[in-house]
Amino acid sequence: MVDRALTAMDNLDQLWRAHSEHSDLAALNRNAGETFTRLRYETLNMLQKGTELEESFGGAFNMFLGPVTALWGFQTDRPGIPDSAAIAEALPSTKGGLVFSSDSAMLEFPGMKLDVGGIAKGEAVDMAVFTLMNLKVEAFIVEAGGDLRTFGLPKEGKQWRIGIAHPRKPGALYGTLKVGQRSVATSGDYQQFFIEDGKRYHHIIDPETGWPADRCVSATVVAQTCTEADAAATALFVMGPEKGMEWLAHHSEYQGLIIYLDQKGKLKHKISPALEDSFKLR
Ligand code: AMP
Ligand code: MG
């Protein structure tokens, strides 16, 4: 059964891997601004959900950062600081959107490139969860790279206890969170990064500037689906503690924990009131 869920996730991975020239996403990039591309249901579904979610994050979440993220090179084994002129040149091509037409879609302008790294993991988790649900598995957690979704409960009357990674101590926990049947996703500046001249550069980009977002160090979101949690964690990371908590206050179906550095460089956090009782600091 687990095999079947893993196969479901593997299939999506292959379908979406931007590097593979045969993937749905590579075809969309190739045909940008020119022709519609017929897409598998799974791809269409993810892109439509991503487009809807994007609107609610007011610019913090952008699935079209491909031209900018390619410059940073976090998908390669040699990331580095790009030329700021190159970033400025790439930014305009991140401002377009997708046009949908029945089972096809097209990137609005030539030169646009998708980067669905902020949402694809969550969507893959959700698909694996549906596979296991269809197989009538009673209780489980599906996890991919730190983003997870629970189903059922571990024991009668018990909740799942989820560890939140410590953003500055590799392998250690910052705290734990008890959840029922929910999804939990974390975006952090410690997941993919390099340090140059004492400054940290990481893979979550502020779409306004094209440079790594620096308002916080980690954002965890609890939501119903893992697609929502994944996208929201990336978006809240970009928004930072103030704007992020304000967004959460207006979206009661989401809860979050945002860890940031105060002016003295000390770790602090803000948490949704609805999570306070289920959160335990380590
Ligand atoms: P996550 O680990 O879920 O926060 O996603 C980070 C990944 O999403 C990066 O590796 C990029 O592929 C992509 N990404 C970076 N910045 C953004 C952003 N502001 N909005 C959407 N996706 C992003
Ligand atoms: Mg994400």
C-alpha cells in the first residue's frame, strides 16, 4: 500500500521536474507566449490551485520565478550570488500569469518560466494521501521534505505530535506541535543556503526584489491540505512576522508559527492564538 502511495509521489516528481525536458512544466516553459500546452490532470490541478492561492498572498508567492531562481542556482550543486543587473533584467518576466483553456494552459509571455518549488511538494503529499485513503488505510502521515499531512489519529483520543526544526541548530527541535487531521509545512532559510562574507543567502526569494527574503528564519503553517500549507509557508516566510500574522488573522482556516531574529539577533516567534495550547517550546 505504501508502495502505491510512493509511486504516486514519484510519478508527480517526474511529471514536474523542471529539468526534465519531457515534463509538463518544461513544455509549458518552451511554449510560453506562443501556444497552449495540453496538461495531465495533476499538473492542471496544481497550477489552478497555485493560481488561486497566489492571489490571496498579495505578491509574496509567485510560481513564475523561474528566470530569477535559475540565476541563484539552488537547484544545482553550485548556487551563488548573481549579478544584480541580471536579477533586474529577469524580474519583469516573473510578472505574468497563466491562461487556462479546458485541459490546456499557456504562460502569458515569451521568456516566462515556472518554478513550482513552493507548492509541488505539498501537492504530491496530498495525492499520496488520497491514494492511501482510497486504499482504506485508517491512520497515517505522509511526509515529503518536511511538509506533511496526517490522516486519522495515532490512537483513540490521541493527537499527532509534530516536531518543528530548530532554524539554527541542525537536527534539533525548536518545539513540538500537536495536531489532529491536518497538514503542516515549514519554509526556512536553513534548508537550502550558502554563506558568503558572513551573510546568509537562501532559496526563498522575495518576488519584489529577486533577492532572498530576510524578514524571518522560518514559517510553519497548519492548514487542511498540504498544498495550501506548503504555499502558505513559503508566502508567510516572504511576508515575515508582522504581515504574516496579519494574513493569518484574516484567514481562519490557516494557523502558523513564524520564527524570526530580533534586533539583538535573538530567536523569537509569533504564533496563531489557535495553536498556542498545542505548541510546546523545546
Ligand atoms: P519552500 O521550500 O516550500 O518554501 O519552497 C521554496 C522553493 O519555492 C524554492 O526552492 C523555489 O523553487 C520556489 N520559490 C522561491 N521563492 C518563492 C516565492 N516567493 N514564491 C513561490 N515559490 C518560491
Ligand atoms: Mg512551500
